[in-house]
Amino acid sequence: MKKVLIAVAAFVAIMVLVTSAYIVNEDEYACIKRFGKIIDTKSSAGLYFKVPFMDTKFVLPKKKIVYDLQPSNVLTKDKKAMVIDNYVIWQITDPLEFYKSVSMISEAEKRIDAAVYNAVKNTMGTLEQSSIINEELSGRGALNEAVTKDVANQMKRYGIEVQDVEIKRFDLPSENEESVFKRMISEREKIAEQYVAEGNYEAQKIKNEVDKQVGIMISEAKAKEQELLGEGEAEHIKILADAYSGDKMEFYEFIRTLEAMKTSLKGDKTLVLPLDSPLTKYLVNDGN
């Protein structure tokens, strides 16, 4: 009988130990609830104990959570509809306040969804659709910061820290896409035509300048040509004048006479010359 009592006592002790001990992991909060109220919260990993059969444990995530929102329609400043797709990075920082206000992750995400929609709607309502479509990445970052700040302020009272709200993409409603795309194409074509016209204008300016320079070079070359021709003619006249003056003239006549005689005496020929022929004086020795 004694052994049975000891066994029962040991079993009860083990059950008490098992039901009172609990483990907290690194990425969670452990909340101890007694009679419907949270009496303790553990955020550090380790082994802990609670009152068996009276206290119950439930856990909340301590890690960052990425919540991908459903795309929603918003109106821009010029009353044009756009579809916006966001995601949110958030984290529970006050588990007690979180449990009191929203209790569950699904309910928290509903509150985040509403807060993001309101923040995006208010922010987008200050912007023209054209400026949103043509927004650069730097501008997109400023928009994300403004929405993140607004949502973080709204969610702080729930024990939630919103670390980032990012816009994944902007879209146009399907019924508006074609007309907007056509307008964008038309605008781009106008810009392209302007670039082409400016390019043609610059090309014509360059061509005109080149033609002007070519004309100047040709005129200068022709002037130089005439100058050189004049100098050549002057030199030619000077050479002829020198050749036909004084002793040079006689020598020139002699050379020309010999060339004429050489041409006339080619082959088997008899040459009859009068005594007063210029050739005769070089062929006949009159004793002078």
C-alpha cells in the first residue's frame, strides 16, 4: 500500500511539474493568463514555471511579420482612379497592449489594412495622376515614407510597431489603361518629334557652317591659283625676254637652225638653199 501511495505521489508530482513548466522560444512572447487576465509576459527565451491547472499560456510572435495587402482603388487629386498594391512590415512590441486591443494576428492585420488604405488614400489625394505615373524612384521613396509614418502613428496604440510600408506597384483600372497608354504614347511621340526637329535644326546649322567654310577655302584656293598663274606667266615672259636679248638671241637662233637642219636632212635628201638663207651662213664658209 505504501508503494502505491509513493507511486501516486510521484505521478502527481510529475504531472504538476509537467503542467507548470513551459519554454519560451527566441521568436515569441509567452503570455500567462489566469482567470481571463494576463498576469505575466515573458520575452526572453528559456524555461519558466506557472501555477498548474490555474494558469494558461499562449504565445504571440516577436519576429517581424510581412503582410501583403490586397490591391485597392484610390482617387488622385484630379479625381482619376488608380489601383495600388502595398505590403507592410510590422512587429508586436507590446504584447499586453496588443492582447487587450486586438488579441489576434488576423484582427491586427484588418486594422493595418484599414490604416494603410486611409493613409494611401489621403496621400494620393494630394497628387495628380500624371505625376504619380511619371514618378521617379526617389519620389516613390518619399511617398512610402509619408505613408509609413502615418500608419505607424495609427498602429502604435495597439502595441504594434510598423517599420515599413512599401508600394509594390501602381496600376490603372483596366477600363482606363488603354486611353492612358494612348495619351502617354502621344506625349512621347511629341517629345520625340521635338528632339528630331531640334536635331535637324542643329544639323542644318552645322551643314551651313561647313558649306561656308568650304566656300571660303575654295575662294582662297582659286585666288592663290590665280596668283601663282600670274607669277608663272611673269616668270615665263621674263625667261623669254632673257632668251631673245643680246648674245642669247644669236645662240638661240643657232640652236633653232641646227634643229631645223637636222629635221630637213633626215633620209636621202638633197637640200637646195639660197645664199641668203639663214642656214647657208652656217654651212658655207665665205672666208669671214
